[in-house]
Amino acid sequence: MENRDIDTVVIGGGQAGLTIGRLLQRADHPFVILDANERVGHAWRSRWESLKLFTPAYLNGLQDLRFPGPSYTYVTKDAMADYLEDYASHFQLPLELGTRVEKLARNGAGFIVQAKDRTWHARNVVVAMSDFQKGAVPEFAKDLSPDIVQMHSVDFRTTGQLQPGPVLIVGAGNSGADIAMEVVKTHKTYVAGRDVGHIPFAIDTFIARFLLVRMVRFVGHHVLNTSTPMGRKLRPSFLSMGGPLVRVKPQDLVNAGVERTGRVTEVRDGKPVLADGRVLDVKNVIWATGFTTGFSWIDLPVLDERMVPEHERGIVAKEPGLYFAGLNFQYAATSDTITGHRRDARHVVKHLLRRK
């Protein structure tokens, strides 16, 4: 077992982890970033092929490096992944790729971080990972007929993964709606789930790119946060049900030929059943039904019964030196987005450096 001592370990090499790393680097603070993937930007590259960001390029840059190219374009997921890779290279951030952390535990006044045959002893640890780590599906998913192709939205790439015949997408949030607009081009498509609301304008117009997106970001960043009564009131619904539709609107689904249905409540004779008792004869099911945190490797009393971290703006008071970054609504509705994570990262690093 190889043992290393370092002041701070950052777990996760996505946008939150890279930003934390850059801020620590600017402070001349010793750290290392560990990431399970072999390449920076993997989480973006592994999404469905037609995915584009909801924010124009001018809002997508990380700390100290603007996003390249025209400011008002909506970039693809691969362009975002390439930018993250270039960012890590540009600042020569100390990354250990292909390093999946298997255990985080307390070790006296510090922590131990274990990954296969290596252990890091650290005074501080920043878990810079989204709490959307593992796709969640209902218990009755296992009862679907083996003749039905089923997958979680996190595993969907192209319609080539689907077999001929109707497709049911369970979940009407942004992922479900975006995937439906892709799938309906080649398959009869149903979308099951409640209406989650939507942004009341088309984001692809010039006025939206130039002004309206800024306005929405201002609300999500400065109004809907845990410092305001409105933010505290709406935070539970954001955490449990997600935000409104952004690019795709309900009428867009109708116009494209997608059939909206009520929620799926069970499986009967191998087929999905809706709340009104209707049985859908489909050949494919895509579960756009949310995620679980995937933090089971954290061997510390900092997770609630849902395995969600207990923290205050990313700072874990009961375990001094432990921090989180990039969580859903960590402080604001924008916390887990490209445009909102930097403020949380600065808050965390400011506290961490004061400990030193």
C-alpha cells in the first residue's frame, strides 16, 4: 500500500473540482485532485449525443479562463468536455485520473482517502461531486418483460440503442423532455410524468441569449438561495423534483408528436401501467427518474437517511476539514450548474484556507 501525505485532497475532477483546484493553486496551497475516469470531461462526453447546454458560452467559463468561441452560442456537451480538459492542462492542475476513491474516513485530526493500493493522508478533503451519481429506477422496473429494452437516461446515447417499436420515457423533466425530442424522430414516443413547469420563453432567440437568460440566472443565483425566504421555501421541491423545463416546452413535445401520459405506477404482465389503469404496449423504456447520491464510500457520520450530505454551504461543521462542492442547491438553485458553482467553490476554499 502506497501512502502519501498532502494538505488537501479534492475528490472529483469535473467543473467543481477543477475550480476548487484552481483556487487552491492561486493560494499556493498543496493539493491533489482525484478522479475515477481516465479523461477529464468524461461526465459530459458520456451523455446523449445531441445534448447542448442551457446557457450561452459567455456563462460557461471556469475560474480565470473564459470559454472560447462566440459568446452567444449554445455549446455541445463535447465542447464543454474539451474545455474542461483544456482548463486542467492550461493551469497544469495536479490530477490523478483513473483513481476511484473507495473509502473516506477520519484519521485523528485528518482523513484517509483510499483508492485501491494507494492511501492519501490529508488534513482537508473536498468532495467535489454532484449528488447525481447513480441512476435511480423504481423497484418495479425489474418486472418489465425481458423483451423490452430498458435503460436509465444516464446510459442513453443515441436511438441506435433502441429496438423498433414504441418508446416510453418515464420522467418529464429536462432530461426526459430533451431525450423525447430526439427519440420521436424515429419512434412512437410516450412521456409519462407530471408537468414540472417551464421557462416561459424560447432560449434560442437573440433576446433570450443576450438578456432573458441573464435574468433567469439572476433569479436562480441571487433570489433562490438559502439566504432568502423564497429560496428556503422552494429548495425542498428543487431537491426532490428538479427545476422547470428550460429548452423544450410542453407544446414542443405535442408539436413533435410526443404523447404525454400520467405517471407509471406498476408493471403488469411485463408491461408498464399508468395511474389511470392504461397498459402501454411498448418495446423500449427509458427511465428519466432521477439519481441517487452514490456516496456510500464516505465512512463518516455526515449523510442523512437518504445518503445526502449534511452541510452548511458545503462546510461540514461536525467533521472539521471536510467540504462538499457541486451539490444540487448547495446554496442556490444554480449551485450544481456551470454558471453557479464558482460562488460555492470560493466560499468553501475561503473557509478551508482560514483553517490553515
